[in-house]
Amino acid sequence: MIELKCDRLLAGLLTLFVLVCAAILPVAGTIAQDKKPNVVLISIDDLNDWIGCLGGHPQARTPNIDALAKRGVLFTNAHCQSPVCNPSRASMMSSLYPETTGIYFLNPDLAKAPAAQQNVLLPRRFEQAGYHFAAAGKLMHGGQNQKYLPNYGGSFGGMGPLPKKKLTNFPGHPLWDWGPYPAKDEQTPDYKIASWGIEQLQKEHDKPLFLGTGFYRPHVPHFAPQKWIDLFPIDEVQLPVTAKDDLDDLSEYAINLTRLKHVAPTHKWVVENNEWKPLVQTYLACVTFVDHQVGRVLDALDDSVYKDNTYVVLYSDHGFELGEKERWAKRSLWENSTSVPMIIMGPGIEGGRVCHKPVELIDIYPTLLDLTGQDADPKHEGQSLVPLLKDVKADWPHPARTSFGPGNVAIKSEHHRYIRYADGSEEFYDHQTDPHELQNVIADKDYTARIDEHRKHLPNDYHAILGTGSTGHKAFAASEAASKTP
């Protein structure tokens, strides 16, 4: 009888213990109850290789991005699918090339590209997989951020704030301006985006977290508070490597495509107005400023419950030219325009390793599916980078491909760049001897076999151009018209 009462008492206590645990765990153990890894996506607009760990400029100061590289895998040969914001971001979010979707330039919206609708976009796919997806800033182009990003936190002012009057005397596009503005970090959208991201990391969500932070700098205007510009005294600023005869071995079509109907300053204007050093100075300052915002987010991650179970992917949508080949901005198929930083860090990834294989932004989506244990999408045109995350020297037969309108394509392998334009003209560069692409060796017979191998990777078909009226549309149309003029 006593034993029976004891058994009942023990059973009652056990039941009470279970009920208490059930009440406590959803609050104190919300992260532990789901072992799916979290994801933090860090996008930086118009960032080229002017960061410390990539060595693109000797004066670059990016301690936080460099520290992230030491904790993960740094991809030194990563490339965008288009050197323009909208098509690059559309490709990344769909894992489809512009040649497949028809999105080559600053418009249209993904909703107006029927071929792009065949794939579930990355944000929706992770939401369907049970993730709490939240993002702020610029992960997509324009209003598509609010349209396609669940729990969108806002742009916090986007490319602003802008002064009432331009700081420079450049008479063109209002965003093409540079100098010390605004007065404080806290007044900038990127500071606010980082703060918003920090707030998300300080919360304990009842689902695995997918957090996106899209920073706007160093996109023009090249504005940063004075303290960041002061880090780069104007008299000490070093200009990028260039050559006076760099355009002599290029076709007329290549020159037209990268100059006609563009909104950036011409190189002639920059030089004649003594603005080359100020533009380099303010770009370097913007890069260091945004690096500081990246550091704030990463510090918050390290202080959060997500620290040990989160993959971090840092990348840019395309590069940026600051006088190379007498060019400014992007919209070219040369290295400085197509190359992007890419770093992946997280559980199971050995840190401090460097991969020189050619990879692409459209690889990010299938890679994240692979890392988070989800099924691959056979419609994706990108590749999972997990084999390279395991072994940075693994066999990798995939070159990187970038286009700027149908027929204008660059193919980047580990050591070479091949470019074919719509008029049939070509370029070929050997990065082992010519990392700055100063000598087009397309006519050198010693490279015939390598050139033929690169040609094999050109697209077989090109979707018709969708959208109208953007800078890219106008530049492409003007180049085509010029090539047909007797």
C-alpha cells in the first residue's frame, strides 16, 4: 500500500516536472528546440576588391571584413552575372542568368519576366522551409525589396541623405556627388540598417533566423562623415594602376558600350577638373565606413544566441571602376566591374582559407540550400559551393559568366578572362602576367587553345531584352546603332 502511494507520488511529481518544462522551454530554449542553422546575408553595393584581404588597393582599410575572411573561406575570383544592380540581384535571388530571364538592365521588375517566375525566389524558399526571414536595406533593386522580402524593415533613406546643393561641380546625375556628408554616422541609412540588424539578433525567434542586411555605400553619392575621409589624406591618396594606351587594343564597339549614354563622369572630365584623387579618397572612405557597419552586425552576432549556429555570407552586387580603362562606375565586362568580394563563414567551415576558383553570385542560393539541408532546385543555374568550402582546391569545371546585354559576355576562368561582344569583337587577358588587364592578347597565337576553350562556355541562346529606358538600355542601343552605321 505504501509502495503504491509512493508510485503515485512519483508519477505526480514527474507529470508536474514535464508541465513545468513545457511552460519554460518555449521561452528559454526557443533556439535550441530547432537545430536548423541560421543565415546572415550581408550585401554591400558597388564594392570592388578595394578591401584589405583582397589587396585591390594598398590603402584600403577594412578590419572587420578582413577578420570575417579569417573566420571563413575567402573567394578571390567571384563574379556578378551582370555589372548592374537590378539584373545582378535578380540573378542572385533566382539563381538564373540574365540570358535566361531577359533582365539585363535596371528594369523590369522580376514579376514582368515570365522566365524568372519558374523559380521560387530565395526569400520565399526559406520562408517556406520554416525560417523567420527578415531584411532591411538593399538586397534587391528599388521597390522589389518591399515586394519580395518578408518582414522588410525598410530602406532607412536609401542613397540619402542628400545636401540641398551638390558638394561638387559635376553637372550630371544628382547621385554623382562626393565629399564629407552628413556630419554623423547616425544620420546615414547604413548605420540605421546595421542598428536594425543588431535589434533582430538581440531577439530570440521561435524559428531559425534568416537575416539580410543590404548596405548602400560605397554606391554613389560617395558621402561619408568627415572622420572617415580624414583617414585618407588627399596628398597621400594613390591612384589605381592604369596605362595611357589601354584603349588602343579594344574594338570600337567595346569602347562605345562602356561610354555612350552613360551617366557617370567621363574620365576626361575627372582629370581636367582634378577630381581623380578626391573620388578615390571618398570611395576608400565609404568602404571603411561600411566596413565599420559590417563589424557592428558581426559583433552583435557574436554576442547573440545565434553565434555558434549561423552561416554568414558577405558579397557585393558588382564591382566598380575608378579610372581603370578610363572608365567610372560599372557597366563593363572587365575585371574591376564584374569581380565581387565573397566570404562564407559558419559551422563546419574551416576558417582562414582562400579559394581562387571562379565562382558566381548565382551560386549563393544553391549553396545556402545545401548548407541548411534543403533539397536542391534542378532549375537553378548556379552551383553549390559546398565542395569548395570543404576543399578550396577541389576540381571545379565551372567558369564565371557575366553579361551586359545579349551577345556581350565575359567568361572568367581561374587565370584568364575572355570577352565577346555582340559585333563579334573579342578580348582575352592572362591574369598570371597581366592582373590589371592592360594587354588584350586575343590575336596572340600562343593563346589560341585557351581562347577556344573559353568560347565553349558562351550561351547558346539569349532571351530578348525586357524593359526600356534605363541607362543600360540606352547604352546597349547606342552601341548597336553605332556598329551598324557605315
